[in-house]
Amino acid sequence: MLDLEREWERLVDELETPNMAQLREDPLYWSAPNPPRGENYLADTPVRGAWASLGRDGRSVFVGVFQRAPEADASMSMQRQRLLSIAENTVSPLDIAAGGRLVFAVAQDAEFATWQRLRQWIR
């Protein structure tokens, strides 16, 4: 049983690791951090990226790269959330900005610095 589990892990790793042709074709996407298994989609689009802590106050930043630009609806949703926060002159617990294939997020505390929260805010 352990051999089967190891073989399964090896096969999954091969699917997530780019080959040389993929690296040459899209170095930005493939050089971004590989997310944890099952966390590699936002707005129904493959994405690579990671959260990084900004210090002891609990803030974190997310930088990600979509494999392709998300659908217009998802992009509009992200822009609408950001404009609403600016218009209300409030600090959102999770502020997201996206342009083309790039996505950035700032979480005000660790509770919001998760892939699950990103998926909730980016549809």
C-alpha cells in the first residue's frame, strides 16, 4: 500500500512540474510558487502564487500569476470590489487587485490570508 501511495505522489508531482517546453513558453507562470494541492484555481482559472507575511501585525500579501487571463466576469468582480472599498474609503479585510494575468491581495490579518478566502472573494 505504501508503494502505491508513493507512486501516486510521484505521478501527481510530475503533473505539477513543468517540462522544458512549458518553461520556455511561459516562464512567468511556471516560475511562480506552486500552490498547495487543490488550491491552484481562482475564478476557474489555473493560478500559481503564494502568501507572504508582512510582519508581526498579521498582514500578508499574495502575489499570483494566472495561466491565462480570467474571464471578463471574474475581472469585473475583482475591480468592483476594489472600487467599492475605495469609494467607501474603508480598509477591506482582503483587498484584491488584478490586471491581465497578475493578481495581488493584501490581507489585514491571518484569518483572511488563505486560498479559501481568495476563492470566496474572486468568483
